[in-house]
Amino acid sequence: MNQGPSRIFDELAKLMTDGAGVAQGIKREAETAFRAQAEGFLANMDLVKREEFDVVREMASRAREENEALRKELNAMKKRLAALQKAGKK
């Protein structure tokens, strides 16, 4: 009679272990499916890679610096031209 309850507990433990294994499998399948969906979604978006973004940001920064230098040079030329025109009228 000792075999009866012990055997039931053994079977119950086996079912629990099998259930945990099934749950792990389902979890892995769900993660794999989610990753595939996320990768597909991101692939369909028109995103740039970080390296490409950094390169373009650096180019824009250099262009801003160059524009500022050119703006200063243009303003200096305008002042010289205005001074020359003013001196020519005298």
C-alpha cells in the first residue's frame, strides 16, 4: 500500500516536469516568433545604422562650421566694399 501514494506523487512530479518542459518550449517558440516579427518590422522601416548616422552628423557639423566661416568672411567683404564705396563718393 505504500506504493500507491508514492506512485501518484511520482506521476504527478513527472507531469509537472513535462509541463515545465512544454512551457519552456512554448516560451522559446514565442521568443523566436517575436524576434522574427520585430526584425521584419525593423527591416521594413527605413532606418539608418548608427555608424552612418554618426558620419552624416559629423559632415553636417563641418558644413555648419564652414558656413559660419564663410558668413564671417562675407560680412567682412561687405564692410570693406561699403567703406570703399563711401571713400569713392568723397
